[in-house]
Amino acid sequence: MENGAQGFSFPSRLTLLRRRMEELGLVSMVVAAPANRRYLSGFTGDDGFLFVDERRLILFTDFRFREQARLEAPAWELRIVERRLLPEFAAWLKEEGGERIGLEAEHWTLAAYETLTRNVPAGRLVPIRGVVEQLRAVKDEEELAFIAAAAAINDRVWTRFLPLLRPGVSERDLAVELEYLLRREGAEGMAFPSIVASGPRGALPHATPGEKRLAAGEMVVVDFGAVWRGYASDMTRTVALGRVGEEERTVYGLVLAAQERALEAIRAGAVARAVDAVARNHIKEGGYGEAFGHGLGHAVGLEVHEEPRLSPTSEGEIRSGMVFTVEPGVYLPGRFGVRIEDLVVVTEDGYRNLTKSPKELLVL
Ligand code: ZN
Ligand code: ZN
């Protein structure tokens, strides 16, 4: 959990946050969402509040995290509450928070909000959305290095995993092997529960690996991710187990071409929705438009699914330093599915692909 090397980026993050707070007319802000908390302070504990105003940076947590907070967030004044974190923090906030206190609207539960407003008048609390998330969207060099390292773990795991894909092995056993290999290759953990979906189950984009055993002639979709230094990776490959039908091969080629075209459309300034449309139109022209029902990709960082998205409803342009998955798929209920997913960094004139595993159809 030690991450002292992460220190240098925090001052600029806080400068940007304070500028944004000023624009929003906030006197102070409370940061409670774990990824936002970590991004601004380095603190990785389960429980705590950051308080930011014009001149103070205070981290409130409890005894369990005292030493950890001191080591991970040296720039923050540490307050250890004696008994219950939220009520004691709320009592302090009432006195010290000022008239306009920013609160992450999407993080607070109604119950926690009620506890807070027993102390702090609701009129002083300003719901804010996506403020820290917007800062997180453009990654700095250090973050890019961590994400690249997580993606490299995926590539190494994939090489070791392929020989295990055989008829008769259950999806569940393969998912367990993936978890083991991720840890063996250096991951702190899994970025999300792995997907191993064979045959008709591949048509469920978020299938849970079950007791079903792989059979010859099936397509197998494998989607997994590592966490390294808190940052996630995300990758999908689809392979053929022995001889598969003509349509399986056609669909595979179509999805791969859709992905390659979308990748070519990625560069700083590209419209997010337009990048999605490149892949979507290609799949539609191939006759499988109805079978691609999800967005083309999502941003990845401290969380595996971050904003912005590459989807038909996305707004705005993508920027240099953003990290996206590019994952078109075709899902044919009762039959099979194909998805191919790479992780890329947007650059001024294109993209850098962090996923190196080959993409031609593997027949095992
Ligand atoms: Zn994925
Ligand atoms: Zn993904």
C-alpha cells in the first residue's frame, strides 16, 4: 500500500481543484468518494473525508487508518476522530465549513446525508457533480505509466492463460486460473470479476463464469483486468476452440475491422460520439447493427469504468492523455459472441495502444 513515489502530482491537482471551486463559488469542499480521495491525497484507506478550502487540507479518518494516512498523505493535516467518523466530522464541518460547502452528489447516500444535515444546515451544502472526475479524466505521465504496467500484466497473463483453454474445462475454473495468474504476474488485485463466456454464453456481454464446460467448435470470450498501483487495465480477446463455423469467422473479422477503424479515428480533438459511430457504422454495414448494443468504450484509471465514454450519447471531444477502452462486440443470442478490447492512450496525433496481445483469430 506504500506509495510515496506518487507525491509529485498532488500539488497541481489541488491547484486545479481550488480553481474549479472558485468558479463554482464554493467556500470549501468535502471529498468522500474513494477514488477521488486517493487521487487528491494518496490516502487509500476505506474510510475518511478530505476537507479542502482556500488554505487548509485536512484528512479526517479513524484510529484504524492513523499510521497509513500519515504515510500516504503527508501533505494533509490529519484529524483522527475518537468514535464515529461521520457525526464528529459533521459537527466540525458545521463550525468550519463556511456557507457554501461542495458535496459529491453522486457519492452520498440518503442516510449519510441525513446524518450530515443533523449538524450542517442543508442550505449550506452544494451538490456538485464530476468535479474531481473531470480532473481525473486526463492522466499525467505517472498515471499513464501505472496503467501501462497494468495492461502489460494482462498481456503476460494472456500468454500463460491460452494453453489452459481446452474442451472440458469449466468457465469457473478458468476464471479462477485468471485470478491466480493476475496475482502471479504482479497485480494487486483484479480490476473487475473476470469474464470467461463460451459458446452461447458469449452472447451475454457481462456473463458470469459458471459451471458450463468449454466444448470444441465454440467461440470463447475472455475479459479481464489487473490493478497496479491503484490503476486498472481492461482487455478482451475472443478465441475459437477448434473448428468454428463460417459465420463465426465472418463476425470475428467484422468486429476486428470495426475496432481497427475506430482506433484510426482516435486523436486529440476527435468527437467521442463520432469515434463510436465509426465502429457502429462498420458493424451495421456488415449486417449486424442490432447485435452491438453497448458503447464502444469507457475511460479507465483509478476505476475501471470512468468518464468520459465513447458512446452514441457521449458529449464533447476526447483529449490527449485520456485513456479509453475500444471494445466493439457482436452478440448473437443462443449462438455466440465476439468482443475485442484494447486499452489506448489518446495522443495529439493519434493513440498509443497499451494492449499488445495479438488480435488475429486464434484457433486453439
Ligand atoms: Zn473488459
Ligand atoms: Zn471495458
